[in-house]
Amino acid sequence: MGTTLVDLLDAALPGDAVLFPGCTATAQTVRLSDSTSLLRLPPGWGRPQHGHYLAGEEFVVLGGELQISGVHYLPGHHGWLPAGALRHSGAAPVGALVLSCFTGSAVWVPSDRDEPDGPSLRTPLAGVVIPDGGLPLTPSSVLRDTPVALSHPAELVTVGSWTWERSHLMPEGRVLVRWAS
């Protein structure tokens, strides 16, 4: 999608139907960059298969509800699952709109294990206190509420209005700044 400003809540964004490994239903995906996609998960979507990704996954739930390994993510929640963190389930009972970013190749590896073994983080982006200098959320992202000069372009997600862009100019407001891996 290049460097244009994208309204992530725009239902008219063109997407492709994709059946991810181990999942029960297809998702509509809109590719924003090499590592970032907007996912529309239909009501009842699930991933009962246990497994993990070879890359870390950072995501923001924009609508609906997403459950991963017993953790519930609601609109405005940011999630982080490091590479190799075992997932024992995934579900979107009422459907979900999710911005998903990977730190590398999103290769799914099935597993016979049934308990999550890595940390998973959930942060409410609108309500969390941001210290001076920003709040690091992952090794490649930070939440800021004061515009700063960026030395090189980053993916920028404006919290609340839910827009996405790739730029070196940070907009006003609370912004998730993510540098692609």
C-alpha cells in the first residue's frame, strides 16, 4: 500500500481470503507492508492447532475480540508474542479486526505440546501511562504521545483514529511507532 495514510477501520479496503495453517476459517487480509497486515477474522474463527511462529508477532486489536492461549484481547489492546512462544489455542468468537506485524518470516510450526511456554504481553494502548522517551512494547516498537523526529521511516499507527502510515514524520497524538525488521 506504499506510504499513503490508511484508515484501518475502512471496511472497503480490498483484501484476500487466506486460510492460515491450523485455522478453522479463512480470514480476509489486507497487506500494508512486507511485515504488516490487517486481518478480518469472521465470527467463530479459530485456531485449535497448537504451535508457534518462527518470528515474533506484534498485534493491535481494532475491533471484536481475540483470544490467544487463554489471554483475551479487546479493542485497543496491543499484544506481543515472541518468536517460538507456544500457542495452545486461538479464537475470535464474535470476529475480530486485527493489525498484525511479524519480526521476520511468519512460518507456523505445529506442536504436540499443550501449554504456552513463553511470555505474552497485553497492553491497553489508550490508557497506559507513557514515560518520557516513550514506552517500549517490543524490541522494534515504542508507544509515544509526544512527536519526535524519526531518523528513518517507520510504520506509524495513530491510536484512537486507527490510521496506519509509513513515514519519518510522526503525527500528533498517541502513536505506536514500529521499525520493520
